[in-house]
Amino acid sequence: VFPGVRQAQWLTKTKLVEGLPPAVQGIMDNAALGLQELEERAKHVVAHARLWDTTEVAPRRERYCPMLFENLIHICRLMSGKYPSLSKRMLARNCRIAATWERESILLQVRGLSGILMNSMTPIPPVASKEEILATKEHVLETFYPIAPTIDLQEVNVYKELNDTGQCFRDGYPYSHPHTLFFLESANVRTDRFRPEQLRAKMLMFAFGNALAKARVLHGNDPKVLEEPVVVQSIGTDGQLFQFMVFQLNTTDLVSNDGIKNLVWIDSDQNLYERAQCVPEVKKRVVTKPAGISGFQPDTFKKFLALYLHGTV
Amino acid sequence: MAALGPRRLLPPGRRWFSQTVPGAPSPPASPLYPPVVASITAKSKAAKSRRLQRFNQRVHAAATVEEKLRLYGKLQRPKYMVYPQTFALNADRWYRSFTKTVLVPGMPPRAGATKPPVAAAGATPETGRAPEPGAEAPRDAEVPGAAKTPEPAAGATPYVDIGELRSLACDALLQESFYQNKKRPFLYRDQDHTPGPFLTQLVSTLAASLSCRNPLLAVSSLDLNPEVNYYWHHGKEVVVHGHRKGRVDPVRFQIDDNPHLQIRVPKQLPEVVPLESDLGDVPVIDHKPSKLPLFKKQYENKVFIGSKVADPCCYGHTQFHLLPDRLKRERFIRERLEDQIEVVYRSNGIASLFAWTAAQAMYQGFWSEADVTRPFVSQAVVTDGKYFAFFCYQLNTLALTEETIKNSPRKNICWGTDSKPLYDVVEDGNVKGFNDEVLLQLVRFLLNRPKEL
């Protein structure tokens, strides 16, 4: 009906900030990372995923989307030669997340397979300063009167309020802090994939769910303003378009509409490359589009890497 | 006339009828008739060999490698499908005879410089390595699963920190088997539930942490679930039935393999032994391949290393194979075929590595008529989640067809170990009986690189 992120913002009591937070920008601008040769490797890796990976002429999205993600993560992981603390990360696939909370007397719940989760041993330090957090008090959440904010949500009778990422991992798991969630829209048929706006809303809901579960584990179940905010990042892609998100949970007091709000920074619709041509397109015996990857944007890869390195650099 | 060499019998300008001027510097007359060769289309052995020669020339003259591969596998005929992971008895002997491979037990001796000295005391000292001085606590039999602090080693930079790697391996194992809540495994899909993800995690984290010591890993390409195919001819047979009955045909084989994980690199691994070495004998089996049992099918002849020819990472480094449920140890023990357990690992190693190295050689333009000028080396680890077997393969020859095998004395060589367990059991968040040997061998495999790097 209307953009999903606005609805998700209301449901999670969040204020939206466009662009990525300055901490992440700082990592991107840090020249010591040697991003030039990484660009070459990133181009090769995109070409591998999109062009070279299969014995058929062109790989399908179900194959190239996860392959591109694995290749990008492989390049990022190889940076742990330079930053040894990067090896304190672990990828977990197919983890199920469950979190419940109340918003103005409506009980909401997030459940489901939340894609691929990367955990780390150390939490991400808070991205927003104290002043910014206090400034969210004045921010008024957008309401959608007369449309109820729970429109398009499935109403279910919940008998057990499940509440932990401990649901996904047992106690004593050393990599206990959720770091980044990855969502791969890899369905072949376009109608089975989420549109960018819906994907961003899904990313926000799951990041919120993970952060809330972690906060409840760390600080108990009572709703209150958090002293140390919990930061969870999220990256969604369909193989070409990337959505980046950093979510900071400032408060678990979600019943009322005022007070401190949570913060989310979203950088949306970043293209990694313009077009990947497997066979050159020839019109009237003239090659109009040569084979290969064209329009590679190194900035998108830099953002991916910066979000990966965030918290250890 | 007396043969007195060229002599001027007549003054120049005068011709005498029936005598040609001997040794005159006139240009040699071009042959008046075309050379007499066998026909192309006749149904005769000479015509068959002439057709073969024309085909070979066409492939030699192909401009690009893709064109060469296309011509090489153009003709489709029924061929034997060779499965690297097979339950057939004594399959490794058969596979060695198909691929002209010599099996050498144990790992190849490497120069002392390429082996990483290890920081933990108690690791087996190899020749040429002094044990590392330093106060290390002796390794315990029980290793706690939570993050173990890496053992401090004096001057640790050139040395491999085995404690750190052990903790990484244990963390990966515990996450997959203990900490993550998963649903029950699907029927007969136990391998996808725990050992598969464990292997992926283990290799990716180990490769990432070893990339500072091995610059080749830093430019490597990691493939998950790639496809490796190779098609070749070996030996000859008579066609049994059909409209081509009675004709003599080469025996065709195709390997279609799906390793669990593979690492491809842009530079080739160094050779282990020189190209012409002879380290043993190739078994000769007098039966038809269908007795193994092997079955014939006709489909596309594919040659593929995991990505297309245009990829710069065109050489192989290491493959990781996961044995499926139907080949697990308990089944063999139940059927009282304990000696076939090792055969499974060996046949997987030999067939997969032969296919991979041969496809790499074809990507460089070599084929059975144009034999390799340098050996192609790759490594593989075959595992069922707990037991690991290591293989190293050196491809010395691609000439396996009936005509070319007579002229080439070279043999391919495969070094392989028996399967050893990495750990004993996982209980309550602890890994019991962790075997550092296996981890060390894995680390050695990953650190293998050309001498220049």
C-alpha cells in the first residue's frame, strides 16, 4: 500500500537516517586498507559469479546470487591477514530468529529463517553519540491514520512468547554477538523476489528482532532505555542491487510512542555493476554490447567491506 | 652417360633434343600429380587413419582454447561414466589402470623450507626442522571448546600457531554440531546436516587466517559445490551391437564430479618429482570396464575445471570432497568389507584429481596428441566429516589413447594417505581427542605454494 520501511519504522519505534553512519564512512575513507587491488579482485569475483561459473552459457540467479555473496565474503575474510581479530567471526546459515514485543498494546512478533547471520565475539560499538540518541526524543513517529499500522501483518494466536537468539544458539556459544545479517533474494522468477523497498523493511524487522533478543539476554526482560545500545548491521541483495543498513537499538521500552527512539541508517539501491553480458550482443553484424561486466562501481564494494570490517578496525 | 657431375656439354643457348642439362639451376619442377594418399570417405583402415589425422590437425590448428575444447568433444558416442565416489569393490585399481596412475602411499617428501615449523612442542618433528624452543605446555587430550587462548611462542611470526588454528577448528566443529539449534537431519542426508557446513566453515576460516603466510591464498578463488568434468579415450574395443557393429572404437570415459569445496589459484603449484619419473607400476586389468561395474551413456562431452577458460585462476590448488551417506564406514563394517573403506577414499582421490588436473592441462592447450610439457600438481582432501585422507596428484601425461600411449613412457603419480580421525567425539561443548596431526597436514596442504612466492 505504501512503502514498507515507514511501516517497519513505526512498528520498531525507529528513526531513519539516510546514508551510512560516519564510523563506517571513516573506514571506507581509510586509505590504509589497500582498496585499489581489492577492486581488481572484486571485478574478477563479479565476473566469476555472473559469467564463468557454469558449463551453460549463463548462470541463473539461484546460482549466481549466493555465489557472488560467497566470493565477496571470501575477499573480506582474506583481510584477516591484516587484522587478526577478524578471525573471531563465524558465519551461521539457516538460523531461526524469534522475538516478541509490545507496541501500544499490540503484541508483535518476528519469527523465521533470517538468512545468513555473521556472529562475532565482540559487540559493535555504538555508532550514534549520546546527543543524537537524546535528540531522538523529539522525533515524532509517522503515523498512518486512519490506516492501522498493523496492516498487512499476519494475525496469529501466540501461545508461547519465544524470545531469544538463544533459540538459535545454545548458552556458552563464544560468538554471541550478532554482527551482520545477509539477505539474498535469489529466486529466479521476479515475482518471488522481494522488491527493494520490501527487502529493506524485512532487513529492518530482522535486524530489530536480533538486536532485541540480544538486548534481552544482556539486560533482562524489562523494558528500559539501554545504557550500551546494541548495534546490528544488515545487507540485502538480489545479485546486482545492494541495500546496506546499520540498526542501533537504544531502548527496549516500545509500548509508548514517545521517549528515546531507535536509530537506523539506510543506504539503498547501490548497484555493484551495470550489466553483465555473457554473450556479446550483435545487431546488424556490429557488436553493440561486448561480453563482460560493464559499469562496475567500486564504492558499493567498499561499503560492503566497510560494513564487514566495522567493529574491528 | 658417365656421371661426372655437371658439365657443360653444349654451349648455352643451344638445345639438344633428348638431353636435359644435368644439375641445371632451373627451379625444381613441381610434381605433376597430387600426392597419392588414402581416400577420406572410403570404408578402409587407411581412410580411417587419414580422417583421424585430419581431425588431429584441425584440433592442433584451433585458434583458441575454447575452440580446441569444442572440437575435442564434438563427436558424441556412448561412453563409460566414471564416478569418483563409488561402492564398487577395488575401484581404485580399475581407476588407476584407466588413468595410468601410480599410487605411492604416504605424502610426498617436500623440501624443508616449504614446511611450516610449528609452535607447539610435541608435534612430530620432520627431517630438517629443529623443534621450536619455548615454554609450551604439553597438549592436553581434552580441548575445551570455548575460545582457547593461543599458546605464546617465542618469535612466533614465521611459525604457524597451532593453538590458534586448533581453536578455530574446534569452534567450527562445535558450532555446527552442538551450539546451533538445527532441525533433525533429513533421511539419508546426514552429511548435509553437520559435516558439510563444518567442512565449509573450517576451510574458509583456515584459508583466511593462513592467507598472510601464503600469498597465493590471498589471490585464490574459493568455489562452493563446483562442477569438474573431464572426457578422455583409453584403450580400444570392438563395437558389440548396433549399426556400427564390428568397428574398432576407442573406449571413452567421462568423469562428472562435484567436490564440496575447491580452491583455485592463478599460479601453478610446483612439481613434486621430475616429469619422467617412474615410481611404480600401473595395474593392468584384462577385463572390460563394464565389469567394474561401469555403465555407458551418451551425452555432452564436457571438460571443465570449475570455471570457464577466461578466469585468471585457472590452476587448481586443493579440493575437498565429502563422502555421502551411502558410503559411510558403518555400512562397510556391517557388510564385512572393512578393507574397502580405504578403497573408497583412494578411488575418490585418484579419479577427482585426475579429472581436475587433466582439465587444467586442457585449459592450457594440451591434449592427448599434444602432451603436457610441465607437470600439473593438485591436492585433495577426502573426508566423511570425522576421518580425513589426503591426496596429492601429479599429472605427467595426457597421452592415454591407443596410439599415443605406446610412445609415452610417462605415468601419472598419486600420493595418498590412509584416513585418520580428526577428533574422537564431541560431548557437551567439548571436543575430545583432537588430533593435531591431521590439522597439521591440512595446514601444510593450504600453505603449499610455488617456490618464487
